[in-house]
Amino acid sequence: MQLIVPTLAELRASITNGAAVWRSPGRDCDDDALPPVPVMQRSVDFMLAHPATASWFAPRLFWVEAAGAIVGSGGFKNAMDDILGVEIGYGIAARHQRQGYATTGLRLMVAEAFTLSATPHVFATVRPDNLASQRVLAKCGFIREGEALDPDDGLVWRMVLTRR
């Protein structure tokens, strides 16, 4: 798996044209492999507001050459210098789920977060009923630290991985 970091222009085109921007001979991309449009727009806004660290706020597209597809995506939800930790979100297109892509993508993103920032922790939130995502986080070494109320998802568990 390779992480593709879209440019600002590619991200704007994805907001307008969806996954078609990423399709080419030998490369497929389902619409649900990309972040939701509001998430991409938030990334564009952050990139414009923070040009020195713009690529940090761009989503990472999960490209799997063997599958010939962008299978999902992930992103950093806050600044790289956040002393409370860097939050990661991720998702895999429905037809590519249960093939280990979420685990691989998350591991690559965690490595990037710890390489590019001094953050002591990487964390993610997960709904208590999302067993698949809980398993992915556990495989990557995350442990449950607590609970919170998310305005979109309701009750979520905060899962944390501490820098070694």
C-alpha cells in the first residue's frame, strides 16, 4: 500500500467530481473510498489557512497496486504540534473491506504521524458498535482510554497509541 497525498487542486477537483478524478487505466476508485465531501472541504480550508503545513491536512488516499485501486482514505484531524495528540480518521470502500487494508493504512498513517510530528500520542474515536474498527485499532496497538460524546456519532470510545 502507498499513501497518496492529494494536492490542493486535486482535492478541490475531488470535491466537485468525486472519485472520477482518481480513475485512470489501471487505477479504480469508488466514491466511498474518498473522504466525505464536508471532510475534504475542511481539509481545503485548513490547507489554505496553514500553507506551511498544508500537506499535513490533506487526506491520505490508500492506493493498493495489486488491487489496481484506491481502496480507502485517512486523515489527520488536528495540527501536528498538538500536545494532546494527533487524531486519525480512516475508512475503506465497502467492496475492499475485510482484506486488511484498514490495518495497513492505519499503520502507515501512525508511522507518518510519529515521524513528522513530536506528538506523544495518536488517537482515534470509535463507536462501541463498530467492532471491525475496534479490531483494526487493537491490531495497531491502540488501547481504550475513555469515552466521549461526539456531536455526529454519539457515544464514542477514545483509543490511544503512545509513542515508544
